[in-house]
Amino acid sequence: MKTRIITKRQIEKVLTPALAIRTVERAFKAYGLGQVDMPAKSYLCFEKGDLRSMPAYLHGQGFDIAGIKSVTVHPGNARYNLPAVMAVIILTDPKTGFPLAIMDGTYLTGIRTGAAGAVAARYLSRKNARTAGFVGSGVQARTQLACILEVRKLRSIKIWQFGADDPYALEFGQWARKTHKLETMVSPDIDDVTTGVDILFTTTPSRKALVHKVSPGTHINAIGADAQGKQEIAPNILKQAKIVIDDWPQASHSGEINVPLSRRQLTRKNIYAELGDIVAGKLKGRASKEEITLFDSTGLAIQDVSCASVVYQALRDKPGIRQVVLY
């Protein structure tokens, strides 16, 4: 048997935002129905970043696949002209343990995270959402925007500029106008960006609360907190919000809720649901136009393995896919 080697460019041609959203939604439904085995991600910490291992086995909703992602997060990598997040995925046949594919996980990580945000917004944001705010202007802001446009018809976005010498907000705004034909506004006033929007995206590596004000009815996709000690949202907002997490072991350790939990500003009773429970129909999503909802996304291995599986199925017999004998 041969193992497929699948590159970023090959994945980009297959894993569109629409396909990623459909796939991740199926994965969350499988999770909600107990058709998933997934230990919490583990961390190996370095001076400048960390390495995370993320295994999962999906056995429902059309999946019968396992795999593991090795992903590094080094926020200062721009100085080396490298992505802050880099990943490799090994896809495994659960019947034999054979490595079906080794593939780039960097693009896949970005798009599957955006897809999870879109799934959450489908169930938790107002259906007539037209305006979004962005705190954070990096790669993940772009994938969140690309994916949300598959489920909500946004017309305009507001972008926070972190200091006068921050070029990323302006670049993100130019990209959004050119690529998605959206009205854009860039502001150094974070309260102006986080209020008066239907959906708010936070995608920073912050270790202190940045967002202190939101308007009634806002849905928040809290993406940036993915390690212990990180936070972006003030505890007073969390206490007002209907909080939906992706996974309790991960979110309590490293998600947006990890810091307020450790400080006893929140308890598990403040958590409404895991997203899989809502997708599986066990619990309802948004209940009113005025409630504040929040999705705490830490990133799950089921997102990686499910997306890697559909890529593998689409490409395994295509010309140009390198095959190697490992054994």
C-alpha cells in the first residue's frame, strides 16, 4: 500500500469554504451524538511558542476515519517570514492503522476554523446579520470572513486598528473590499468596532481582555484564545452571554473561558452548551433577537480529521498526487 502526500496547493483546490462548512457541521453533529473519540489536545511548550498534538476518530455521520494533527503556534514567526501557525496531518485507516495520507495542515487549519465559526454563526447569530466587527486582522480574520459569507449576507465590516503603525487592519480592509465587495471601516477605537455590529470576530493572541463593550443581539466568535492564559473578552460580557463552547476539556483549559474560570468569575453553570449539542438538535441556538451569544472556539481535532478525510477522498486517485511506500 502507498501513502499519499498532499500539498497545500492541492488542498486549496478542493477544500472551499462551502465544503469545509458542510464537513465541519457533520463533524460537530457526530460529536454531539457521541460518534467521536477525541482526547483533548496536548501541549509541548517552547520559549517562543508551542507544539500541539490533536488526535481524533470519527465513526458516524458518514465518517469512518482517524488521524492526528501536529501543529505549532509561534506568534513571532513573521520575523522569519513563516506563518504563526503551521501544521501537518496524518490520516489513518482505523481498520489497519495504515497511514493513508500525510498532508499540509496549515491552510486546512485556517479554513476549518473559519468553517466552525460559520457553523456557530448559523445557529447563534441573527439571520438578518449585515454588519460584522473584527478585532484581529491576520489570516484567521480572512478565513472567518470568507466562511461567514457562506451563511450570512454581510454588507459591511468594521476593523480595529491596533496602533497607528499597524498595517494589517488596512491590508485586511483593502482585501475585503477587493475580494468580497464589502464596505469597510478601519478604526483605532475598539469600542466603535465592537458595538453596532451583528457579529463580532476576535482572532488575536491576547492575554488580556480587549473587548469591553458589545451591543444587545451581538453574536461573538471568540477564536483567539487557544492556550492557557489567553483571553480577549471581558468577564462582564461573558456573564451576559449565552456561552457555547466546542469542547469542555479544551475550552476550560485553553479557551476564552479558561481565565475567568481560573479566577472564579465563571463556573460550568455559566456554559449553555457545546456546539455539537446544538447541531445535533439536542438544544436550541439563539432564542431571541436581543440576547448576546458567544462561541468559544479552541479548534477540535474532529475538524481537522473530517476535512482531511474529504480532501483525501477527492484527491487519492487524481493524477499528480505523490504516492510513497513507507513500509
